[in-house]
Amino acid sequence: MASTVLGLLLTVWAGSLPAQSSGETPFPGITYRQERRENPPMRLFIAEVNLTNPRLNIRVVPGGADPDGPGEWETTLMTPTRIAAREGFDLAVNGDFYRKAPEGWANVIGPAVSDRKRWSSSNKQRPCLVVRGRGQVSIEMIGKPANDVQQLIAGNVMLVEHGKRVPRQNQDRHPRTAVGLNAKRTRLLILVVDGRSPSHSVGMRYDELANEMIRLGAKTAINLDGGGSSVMVLRDPGTRGLSVLNHPSDGQERAVANVLGISVGHGNRPAHGP
């Protein structure tokens, strides 16, 4: 399995993608595959997470430490690979939109909760992926998180509601990161789309992204931060090393304010508690 996954990763970086790779299961409950489209060119990186696996941990974590205590800023920007290595994640994607200071300090735009601790002061109503007690996962519009929220990450727009695309004004194509849930909320669907490269992948508009999430089985889905922040990181189960699967449009990982991370049977702290 390790050699198969490693070969898959090398195929990605070589730029010689098949039209669709067969699904790989690098960890119990996590399935990964990639797809290629032409006319226009697009590269899709897809992970499906089985939420019924009792050994599965879902966590939302900030980048670095709070740089100024009770001051204006809440976290320090850090690359998803560094965050995933620190937290023991097997799979991770970039999180919320953020504003930053020249020093690399940052605030996420929406609410954020990590391990029951609310660390973003934002009360803006945002579409959010939420983890509550006993690993119950949902997508909801939230401003101020309730006390029972254990993990929360926000996006900017709802892409899919009740299995239908949410109408949006036509948008430019960009790299995108989206997360969604199936109707029974037993599967977490994660999609990263490369963009801003006419020969490799042009990216997607919101309507195209919503259609893809519906195709993957999403009953609800939200858009996370995109552009140069869009990234999917996966751990090789054999070497235990972390690799960036997609081609970030900056040419390298961008430091971000928070990530959504998944681990199976390990990780620094459990996501689900009594």
C-alpha cells in the first residue's frame, strides 16, 4: 500500500495524471483519488472520509501561537504541512479566509473553535463545518458558536443546500477548496481544485464547484479559502512522511491561519469527547 500511494504522489508531481485514478485507501476510513479534465484543463483532488469509523479524529487547528495575547491578532501563519506534522494529521486541507499583518500574524474571517476552545472573536454569520459531541458532524450557518461545539471551521459561501446548487453570480475560475457532507452525514467529502494555470488547471467557478460536490454525493457543501491557499496534504502510511498532493498556484505552499485535519487512531489530541 505504501509504495502504491507513494507512486500516486509522484505521478501527481510529475504532471502525468490519468483521466481518473482508482481510489486508494491510505488509512482506514480515508479514500483518496485524483481526476483530470480537459477543455478546459482541470485537476481535481478528492478525499472521502468515513465518519462512522470510531478511530477517526476531525480537528480544526490554528497555525502558530497567538502572537499578542489579548491584542488584535489571534494566530501566526504557518504552512499546512508544518501544522499537519505538529498535530499528527494523516490528511489536511487549508481552512478559513484570513487577514494578516506584515509580521505574519493573522485573524480568520469567520468563527473558529479548536478542541472546544473558541479562539476567533468573529461573530459574522458564516457557513461552517461543525463537530459536536460524539463526533456528530454538520454544516450550518453560525455566528457565535454554541457551548457544545468542539471543532468549527468557517467558509465564505454555501455551495450546496438540500442537495441543490445554491445560485451564485458567475465567478472567475480560481483554485478552490470545498467540504461537504452526504445526506446521512456519514461521509465527509473534500475537494481541492488546482487553478490559475492554463496548461495544467484553470480552476473552477462556484457553480462548477457546487456541481462537483453534488456529483460526489454532497447534500450540503461550503467553500473554504482558495487561490494560493488551496492545498491537500496526505501522509504516506509507509514512510509516515507528508506530501502536498496538488500544485498550489503560488508554486509552493502558502502559510495559512488554520487547517482542517483528519487523523485515524492517533494524533496529538482526540477530536471527539464525552
